[in-house]
Amino acid sequence: MPTAPTPETLHAAREALAAADPALARAHSVLPPFEWRLRPGGFEGLFRMIVEQQVSVAAAASIWRRVCEGLGEVTPERLLAHEPETLRTFGLSGQKARYGREIALAHVDGRIDLNGLNALSDDEAALALTAIKGVGRWTAETYLMFCEGRTDVFPGGDVALQEAMRWADDLEVRPNEKAAYLRAEAWRPHRGVAAHLLWAWYGAVKRGEVAA
């Protein structure tokens, strides 16, 4: 069962990041301690990530509630028992309904064991996830962070992270995905903690609590 890193582990990682990189020292100095946002994983966790993408928080919660009510139990077997047209009546787009079925089929066919990914390295687990149609790199990396508690995974394609990196490095232009991944190499083996720190900074700036 995945566990979230402890407050002590997160504090030590933040201290190490701040000491190693002045760009993160500023964010570390103005942000309070944060908790690791660990979510349920497995098929339900991955499917929920797909459902919640590209919609508002309120819309995601509403759709997910309808999915849970419609399926009764969110399992690969229950999802595959419904045609895509029926899944759409739960509020899913046609694409998300198809992707949900692809994930369910991969699980049922034995192409991936979502409950056994912890036996794989970060890179191996990400490759196994992205082999499923509909699961992109960002989804795989955020799943490994939030559903498995992996602390050295960095979703470089995340726009909020890229913007916070622009502030941290005092850049005029936001780094693209490739540049973000390259920049994050300096934060090994705490790239996931660096991501949480940058997300926390981004949120605090947007709420007007700290300056960029």
C-alpha cells in the first residue's frame, strides 16, 4: 500500500533543495510546510485522473459522482459491462469513455497491473502506464506522484509548474516541456518535492499571498 512521505522527509527534502538551488530557496523561505497529496490508486485512481482532466474542480466532482452512481462500484469489470454510449450518460465525453475502457481492458487483459506498479522503477512504471491508449506522460507522472507517493517524479508538461519555474529562474519566457525536464534534473532525487514546492508557490501567488 503506497504511503505518503512524512512531514520530516518533506522538510529534509525541501532543505536540501533550497541549499542546492537558490532558485528554490526563495519559494522554500516564503511557504509553510505542506502535506503530500496522496490519492487512492489502482484502476479507480487512474480512471478518475482521466475523468478530471480539462474540467473545473466542481465539474470534475459532479461527473465523478455520477460515474460512481452509474457504475455502483468503480472496477474494470463494471466499466466494461457498459457501452460507451451508456458511460456518456454519466457525464463523460466520448473520448474519456473510450479511454476508460482502454484502461479497463489493459487491466483485465493483464497488460498492466495497476496494483503492482510499486515493484517497478519510476521510468518503468511510467512506460507501462503510457503504453495504455489515452494515458499520456503527464497523466502517468501525476499518477505516480499522487497515487503512489513517488518523490522523484516531475511532470514537466504541467503549465503551472512551468510558470513557477519561470518565476524561480527570473525568465521572460515560460520554459517548454523539454526545458522543464532538463531544468528539473538538478533537483534529483527530490524532483517530486520540488514540483510540490513550485505548485504551492504558484497557488500562493495566484491567491495574492506572496509575490512572484
